[in-house]
Amino acid sequence: MQQAGPQHPSDVAAGLEVPELGRMAWMLFFEPVKLFHLLRTSGVRLPGAGLITQLTSGVAPARVYGLRMSLVLLLLAPLLTLMIAGGFGASGILIPRGLLGGVLLSGMLTGVAWAVLANLPFGTSLAIILPLAGLAGVLLLSSGAVPPEPTWLTPALLGGAPGAAAGWVFGPSRALNSGETLTPQRGAFIALLFAFMAALVTADGGTAYALQVAAWLMMGFLLCCFRLVTWPLEALLQLVLSVLERRFGVRTLRFSPVLWHDLSYLPLPGLAAHVQNVARHDPRLAQRVLASCFIAPGQRRIGQALQVALSELDRERLAAPLGP
């Protein structure tokens, strides 16, 4: 019987190849630690290097990675923005083509420059997030939700929107560059640095105004970088999955958020009991969840408790008498 124990993320990625286009885009934002180790296992030595480095490395997996990430950068990023804009247009909220083109072009050019010359995952993230953030601003302005006169919404938008965009970019980019998630201490330091810069830029509006912008920027960054905005949905999903398996016998652990989100910073309620229940009839799945718990920062304490519980369960199985 295999003893329960934490797996290195590279063990989870062992035997896998560079993911396909859609899977690559998903892993970029939600499973960057697994993607890092998957790429390293596949032969990509520097997942955080620029596109030119990937294409000229002489390593076939690196070229495949560079080409597929380029498709995410050049096809999926603008397509996502245009689809969302088209959806709003179909609902009657029309966006001026000039504004839409300017938002898309500026975001794409920034992302492409970063991706080609410096950092492929960071630039690709920028190319996706910046046009979406700009689109949100254009929608608010064109719908009249933001009055022309400065109100409390003005510092919220000037600070919160860039902070949220930076949080969505920095969290996964850090993980895909190093294979490690951003620590709360370092994330707070980055948020403070951005807030200080924002306060300096907006100081002409007065001290109180600059502090409001800085506070909103910090809030937006921390909420998105540490995925606090997605945790309520993940927690609710985990509770529902746990109840379905415990009450009705439906096999649901394979859908647990811990398996598809590396950047979960708050513990998921009911996860430990769910895994212990499943470990009795599906130890392999339980071990897979255990490995994911040691990746996601918010689930590591749960993983430590599960490691002890699963090891005890293994000892009980070994001690049990064999049937006739």
C-alpha cells in the first residue's frame, strides 16, 4: 500500500505534454503552478522567458509552448474582448468603434511587446486583462453610469480598476515564472508600492483624493491577486459537492475547486471531510487532491491534516486481516 504523502507539483505533471490552446489559456490564470512544472517536465527550461527565447531555444517543447501561447496572445485575447463587446452591443449597449479599437490596440501592443521581448506569460496576461479593463471603463462611460462631475466613484474607478487588472496579472505570472505562489507578505508589499505610485500621480487632486485612489488600488489588487473575489463561489461549490457525495453518494470530489485553482488563498469548507470520505474507496483521487492542497496556499493546512489522516487510513488497511 502506497503511503500517503505530499507530492511535488512536478509529480502531478509527470508524463504530460505542453497543453493545447484552450487548456493553456485556462492554466495561465488558474493553474499556473501546475503549468510551470508541466512545462519544465516537458523540457521547457524557462517558462517565463520571452517569445523570442522560446522560439530560438532549439528545444521542441519550448517552440510548441511559444507558438501555442502566441495563439492565446494574438487570437484568444482580442477574440474575448470582441465577444464581450458584441454581447453588450446585442443587448443594446453600443460601444463606439473608435474607443473599442483604441482599447484593444493599446492593450494588445503592450502585451505583445512584453511577451515577445521579456516575459511570455506576463505579456500574454497583459494582452488579455488590459483590453478587458479598458472595455469595462468604456462601458461605464458610454452607459452614463459615471457622471461627468467627480464623485466618490471617480477614485474608485481610477484606483480599483487598475489594481484589479494588476492583481489578475501579477498573481499567475509570478507562479508561472517561479513555480511558487505569491506570498501574502510580498503581495501586500507590491500593493503598497502601487498605491504609493498612484498617490503620487493623483496628488494634484488633493491629499484626500490621492489617498482614496491609493486605497481603492490596494483593495482591487489584493482582492484579485489573492482571488478573494472568486473564493465565495468556490466555497459554495465545495460545500455543495461535499453534501452531494455524503448524502446522495454522487462521486463529486473530482470537481473540487482545489483541483483546478492553484491560487486559492482561503481554505475551502468541507474539503477535508470530503477527501477523507472518498479516500476509503478511491485512494488515488484522494492522493491527487492532497497534492493539489500543497500547491494552493489556502489549502496547505488542510493538506497537512489530510496527510496524517490518509497515512492513518493506510496503516489501518495494512493491519486489516486479508479475506479468505
